[in-house]
Amino acid sequence: KNSQIMHDIASRDDIKVFVDAFYGGMKSDDLVGHIFLDVMQVDWSHHLPKMYDFWEMLLLDGTNYKGAPMRPHMEVNQKEPLTMAHFDRWFELFSATLDAHFAGPKTEEAKTKAWNIAQTWAYKFRLINEP
């Protein structure tokens, strides 16, 4: 991994690169892939642009994201309870995808934000699922 060659996340196009790579790889993951493919049958043409907007908002002060990210995950949870293991795996794959494509402060910020989301949501879903 040579940081001379890798640049930091700096644009929406960069965000598209890691979001597409992340979901592309995640589909084949045995723990979380089937939730997207079988449980929720995600419409990728709808989901991916939302994720570009979401990460552009978090990392580059984008203003396109309009949504309540918790709501769709509550729907998932009703069909298959989400556990710490799911969030750990999601973060592991997300972080590895970033490291494979980018390097720099914005990339580290993306990992920190992703880690915080995973921890917060895992906690919330534990309260829902184990009252």
C-alpha cells in the first residue's frame, strides 16, 4: 500500500468509487450480503445514489442527502434482527474498502464516522432486540 500513489477522498467521484466497491464486495459476504440481497432485495439503482449523497454530506458538506437512515434499518431489523456482529462486519468491510482505494485525513475521518455509526446503531438495536 503506497500512499504516494493513493490520494485522499476529495470529491463525489471519489465517494462513488468507495461506495460502489464496498457494496460490490459486500454482496458476497456470508454474514451481511444476504441481508441486502435476500432479506431486503435492495434496489441498487435507488440505494447507491442515496449512499453517495449520505457520504458526501458526512465528508464533503454535501446537501443532497434527504432521509432518515434509521427507518430502513428498522425494517431490516423486523425481518432479521441486527446484531453487533453485523455492524462489526459492516465496519470491517467498509474500512478495508477505504484502505484499498484511498489514504489521507479525509479517509481516516470516513473510517471514524463509520465506526461511530456502527457502534451507535449496534447499541440502539441491542436495546430494541433485547429489552
